[in-house]
Amino acid sequence: MKTIIDSNVANVFEGYPERYRQPLLQIRELIFSTAASLNAVGEVEESLKWNQPSYATTITKSGSPIRIDRFGAEKIALFFHCQTTLVEEFRALFGEGLEFSKNRAIVLDPDKELPINELAFCIEQALMYHKR
């Protein structure tokens, strides 16, 4: 697992109850591993935006930021910039299998196995959004 360098980000992850922390860390790792597999993306910067862990392609500017956090009382989510077409595209592809919140998030049950293949695809699309 990639070490969390920013102490503020580390504190946010430490503050999550275990039920949420583990799947969110799994998504975090998926973001970094997906980015590493894409030459055009370069390094992904991890920071806090709106007190949520945020992942951006600040050097190459190839993508649209991804944020992760709890969603409501019982779920977790990957958040995407609402002015992109990302969630609309994901809904068209995975509407039967994934839950969405308007044009901004993929919503997941932290107690269920993560749909890794679908999430990896969505993460790749977000990280390459400006290169498509």
C-alpha cells in the first residue's frame, strides 16, 4: 500500500470507522495503481479538498479530480467534478450494477465487495478525462 505522505489526509483516514476505512483505502490504492498503469497521467497528487481525500493529475493535467469519502450515514462514494460528463457516462455503462448520486458520485456499500473492474475503468476515465 502506498504510504500516505500528507498528515492531514492520514488523519482523515484514521478518523473513519474501520467499516469505511478499509474499502476507502482499497479505492485509494486502486486510484494509484490505475494511474501508474497510464503513462499519460504521471504522478497523482493526494490532498484534501472539502476535507475529503482528493486525487488529481496536477502535473500533466490529464484528468479530472477524484474525491473519496463517506456518503450519507451508511455508504461510501467516489466523487467526480459535476461539470464533467463522467457520471453520466458511467451510468450509461454500469447503470444496472452501480448506484449513482446525480451527476457527481458513484455510491457504494462498504459492507459489500467492491466492483474493482468497474471502478478501475471509471477511475481511468477520470484520470484521462482531458486526454480523450
